[in-house]
Amino acid sequence: MKTLSITPLLEQPDFDFSTFLFLAQMDEVGPQEMRAVLTTWERWLPHLKVYKLGERKGFALVYLEECVEENVDTIWNESAAEGFKHEAIAQTMIMGTLKALMPELGEKECAPVPEPTKPLRRTLEKIGLHMQESGALSRKYSTITPYPHRYGCERCYLKDSCIKHMNLDFSKIMGESKE
């Protein structure tokens, strides 16, 4: 049964304040709240796992361990606003790691999801993750994408269900004109 090589990467992203504000849908954060966010960031960094799967043209796998999911779920049960903010911290960590690994992703480019082939699924199972037929991973805060970065939306396994690929017109919702 063919599997890909598994190489742990020691990537520790810096906190990206603008990405956090965007994901948390906030305009500003006070000093005490910022300290709390950074404390959570530091507490979760040891639970960030980053792997290269395969050799030359492989995949980057980035995820937060289950204990982070459980922590966010507990916070959600206590306060939706705090849960949303902590979810944004987790998402910022995943996105920051991808940007650190592949700066060419930039601000607007997507990290395409690969097809869940048998070798890829078997490899992920060795790490303790499961990739569903839909392309979703068993960790809530996770992503897998070609590494080094290549392709784009045209090669993404999720392109048929992606909001960007559907060419939906959000201008009316967003208050923008189509001129």
C-alpha cells in the first residue's frame, strides 16, 4: 500500500493582526483584549502541527490538535462572541502558517485542496487524520494543499462547491456597485 513520506516542519507563524481583525470581523482591539488574544496564540502554538507529505511535489498539511477544537467549543458554549473570536485566532494561525510556508499565496490567492487519493488518505491516517471524500479533513482547524505552491482554483478539488468559483454576485449584499 503506497503512502507518501511524512516530514515534520518547524514552522511557527507570527501573529498577523490584520488577518485576525478581518476573520474576527473587528475594527479594533483594546490592549487588554489584545493581551488575551496573544496569550491564547502562545498557548496554542505547541498544538500547531505542520508536515510536508511527499517528496519534491508534495503537500503541506497544517492543523491544530483536537484539544484546541475542544477549547474553542467550550468557549462557544459560554459566549458566542468569545467563541467567534477564538475561532478567528485558530484560523489566523492556520492561514499565517500557510503564508509563512508559501509567501506566494499572497492575500487573495487560495490554497487548492487536492483530490483525496488513496495514497494521500493512507498517509494522513498514519498521522491520525482522516480525509473525507469531500476533501475535508477530520480536524476543524486544518488545511492541506500542494507544496511548494502550485496550481490554483482550476485544480482545486473543491472548485465545484467553492463560492469563488460559482461567480456569485455579492455586490448588492456588500453595498458595492457593479460599474
